[in-house]
Amino acid sequence: MAEAKAVEIKKLAAAGTLRKLLADHFYELDQAVKAGHPKIAWCTSVGPAELLRAMGFLVYFPENHGAMLGASRMATETIPTANAIGYSPEVCSYLTSDIGACLQNRTPLSAAYEGITAIPKPDVLVYNTNQCRDVQDWFAWYGQRWSRPVLGVECYRGVGEVTDVHVAGIAGQLEALVPPLEEIAGARLDPERLRETVRLSRQCSDLWKEVLETAAAVPSPLTFFDSTIHMAPAVVLRGTQVALDYYRALLAELKARIADGVAAVANEQHRLYWDGMPIWGRLRDLATLFLELRTCVVASTYANSWIFNALDPDDPFRSMARAYTELFIVRSDPYKEKYLEQMIATFAVDGLVFHDAKTCPNNTNCRHGMPQRLQERLGVPSITISGDLNDLRCYSDEQTRTQIEAFVEQLAEKR
């Protein structure tokens, strides 16, 4: 392959606003801990954040902290500490890096935000196993360590069509959370406040979907690597007005890029789809590599995980139940393959990148023949990268670069 020219990632102007939003989020949590109010609830990233906000809790998302540990590469130093107390290197490296960081009294928040020295201790921890069972074990560890109540929702797995039976089962569990949360919050749930929070969350979801769909333009105004950064408000601030304001501004910027012909990847030649978790400690390296190869990773199942079309403020509990159960990660392989087929068509994808994440089997879709089935049926080639979300001991820079370069060469020959 010809020697690559120096390239520069085109940052979105909205990134400055994003930094301010996240700073406000973490400082609000830190000040609440120091003042003793409002109360803080920990929540899994696709857990019942709407319910918690409606009950007056400030909401903290440990998976977001796990991603920060990975992106800062601090995870490499903290994971062994969790391994040493019995957590296998095979389990979620968000879990092991976060628990290891707690045991070491470390957090990347300290480097990012002056005056913050620790993660916020919770008054209650609330999980949803729609991602995996690891989140339940993760929250249970903290609940035991700090003597805090742990509540949760047990989700279905391998779901094809989401039926009324599924919805009723999850809705019942969500409703059962209300009495213990009211006791912890010291206040009753206001149904109108819940409806308003669900409304805001749905609007956030719709705007985030519009943001991601701008990548259907040719050339694309954003990449998968952009989306891993700009998804933050959809994760930690959904259900708030500030998230809506942010995505309206970001959407306007992306539409302006399209109108002006501004490409995220200059001279875009190939368009890929990323399936699986990001490799947080190598985001910039991978983004730069694809830029050099004039290849845009236009979309991903990961960033789409925070699109909740089912949310309905007029039916909060059942719509939350449906939205959480429609999550890609809990669906059956036939559903996932049909979904990927739609994404390939929508984003004019030339090939697929599957990330085989060592410690995240639940969000790894290449271990049971899916890439081969898709290529046989659709003729779309794929590549499988071995790595992990946080544990860089599972990842090879040289091997991955060689694989990606060879794959792009094959796409060029096919083209």
C-alpha cells in the first residue's frame, strides 16, 4: 500500500459545548455528595434513568466512567487489582477496571475536572440486565462495599419479536421499583413528572437518531469515532432539556457540513459499519488509520443503542419496558442480521468491521457465524478485529493495522 499522507481529524465545533455539559454533570454530582443532597442513584446505561430522574435523584452511570478509564488507558493499571480479588480477566473490563480503580482510590475524573477526587457514592444502585449479568455483579459489589441498596430489572435475552408478554414482564418489574425508591428518595413519585421525563428522553432519542442518520449522506459528515464521543448526552443526560439543546445544535452543524460538502473523511472512498464495542484506548489511533485509508466508518450498532423509538409519555412504564427490551444486544441473531441488512442499505456500506471483544461476549456478534451468513446472503465482506473495550492486553496494534489495510485493499480491488 502506498505511504499514507499525514491527516488530521476534523473536530466538530459542538465538542466545546459537550465538554461544558459533561463538566456541569460531574460537578453537580460532586457537589451533591459534599452537600448531602440531592440523593444520587447509580444506573446502568440502558436502565430506568427516566424513573430515577422523575423521583428527584441525580443519576450517575458507571459504564460512562468505565469508558473514561478505557479512553484514558488507566484501565490497564486498574484491571489487575480487580483480578487479584477474584474477578476473572474474562469478565467485563468495565467492571474490572472500575472496581480496580475504586480499590486504588483513582479516577480519571480527577485529571479532567479540578477538585473532583472520587466517584460519587450512591444512595441506591439500579441496574437492568438487558446488557449483561455483569452489571448486576458490578453493582452488587459496590452495594456490599458501601452498604447501599441494590435494585434491578431482569431482562429477557435472545428476543425475536418483542411481544406484549415481554413488555408486561418488564413493566411489572419497573413498577415494583417505585415503592423502595420512594422510601429511599423520601418522596412519592409524581406521575406528571415521570411523563415529562419520558417525553424529554424520547425527544433526545429522536434527535440522536437524526444525528446518526446524517452519516447516510455521501460523503458522510461524521464517523463512528465522532459518535462515540457525541453520544455522551444521550447516555448520561437523557431526560433533560440540556441534552435536547445540545443535539439540536449538533444536528444543525452536521446539516451545514452536508450542505457545504464537508466530509468527515476527506476524499471518502469506502464506507464501513462497526459492530460491537469501541476499543476505547485506541479510538484516536483507529480514527486516524481509517482517515489515512480514505475510509469512513459511517455507523455502528453501539451508537444506535440509545435510540428508543418506543418511549411514550402517555404510557411511561410499558413504553420504557418495550424500549429497554428492543435493545439490539438482547435480540436474537435472525433479528440482528435483518437489522444489519437494513443498516448496510441505509448507509451504503461497502463492508463490516466486527469487533470480537474478549470480555464482552454479549456485545460481540461474530462468534456464531453471523459474518459468514451475511456475506453469503448479501455479498458484503467483513473483517473481525480481536480486542477488548478496555483491556489493551487483548489487542495488537500491528495485527489490527495489517488486517485493516489488507481489508481496504480488497475493497479497492473489488470497487
